[in-house]
Amino acid sequence: MPRLLVIAHVPLASAFRSVASHVYPEAAAEVIAIDVQPAQSCEAVDDQLREVLNPLEGQEVLVLADVFGATPCNVAQRLAERPNTRVITGANVPMLWRALSYRNEPLERLCALAMAGATQGVIQLAPTRPQNQTNLPSNDLKQHHHQQ
């Protein structure tokens, strides 16, 4: 089972871990969160990552980074060279939940499913009325909106 590492600007990684344990409490131990501080150098973050990943040598790891081109992503990009590791940027909650719901899948499939979750979770909503009802006429002094 691949481990999931979230690396993001503080406090986003920890928030992702919290939302993961809210929906998938049994998988909370599988999520590692690394919050990158504002003044933290790439070298310091890299050291922190090595400390976390050294015990996971040989295990599959899916890394979710927040923003492409920012420090968390730049450091995570170096992990892409690590065997059995995949890095995805643009992390969002649907991506995280999809990765957790399919955490028993092989790493390549898990990566594809997580990316699909990210894109399928972005939807523009239209302002529709419940059951497509229109507003009542303005002469309705009580402004009741009863369901039929």
C-alpha cells in the first residue's frame, strides 16, 4: 500500500491531513504532512523530507504538492527521481480523498486516479432554485416558498 505525503505551505499540509482523517480515520497513519514555513529554505525542507522518507526506503510513495513552482513543489520535484515515488502538484481535497479511497491500488493507478479526482472535483455550480421553482409573485406578502 503506497504511503501518501502532502507537502504544502503552512498550514495547508496539516489541514489536508486533518481532512483526510476526518473522512478516512483508518488511513490517518498513511498520510504524512510537511508544512513549509514562509522563510524556510529549499535545503531545510529537503532535509526534513529525507528524515521522513528514509524509514520508507523501498516503499511506494505518492507525493501531493500544493502549487507548481513554489518551494514545496520544487523540493518535491526532486523526489520524482526516487524509485517507487510519484509527485503530483495542484493538490486539492478531491485529489486527496480519491487517493485515500483507492490507497490499495498500485502506485501508477493510484496516481492516475488521484489526478482524475482532482479534475473531476472542480465544477462550476449554477444558481438553480430548489426543484426549479421560480420566485412567488411580489404580491405574496408572507413570502412563503412552499414545496409542492
